Amino acid sequence: MAMMNLPRQAPAALLLVAAALFLAPAPGAAQRYVAMADSLHPRIKYADSLVSANDRCMVTQQKLNLRVRPVYVNGVPMGFC
């Protein structure tokens, strides 16, 4: 009996997965760039409303990446590339 309901359940399950992917927040959606004097290297404001202490990546000196989670040093976020 369960095998007979499989064709009807498959589209519903597919629709549910598609809706979950569509409604899921994008990675780094809460972070945003904060305008600074140097427009090439803005700081990042994170979801906890703290702004990164650095304005460029400590490793490559490039613009900070919104998708990379910060490391908190003494409660202050440090962004990375």
C-alpha cells in the first residue's frame, strides 16, 4: 500500500525542499559593509551590531569577506578574507 502513494508524495517532498531552499537565508545575510573614508576597504557590521576592528584582511590585505565568520578578540570582531 505504501508503494502506491509514492508517486503522489514525491512531488510534494520536492516542493517542500525547494521552498526550504528558497526561504533559507543566504550565508552572511546579516553582515553588511559600513562605509568608511577608504571606499575600497569598508569595515563589516555583524549581526550582533558590532563593527569589525580591521578594515582589510590581516592575511592578504584585501577587502573583508561577508561570508567569513569573524574571530572575536576581547569581544571585538576581527574580519577575514
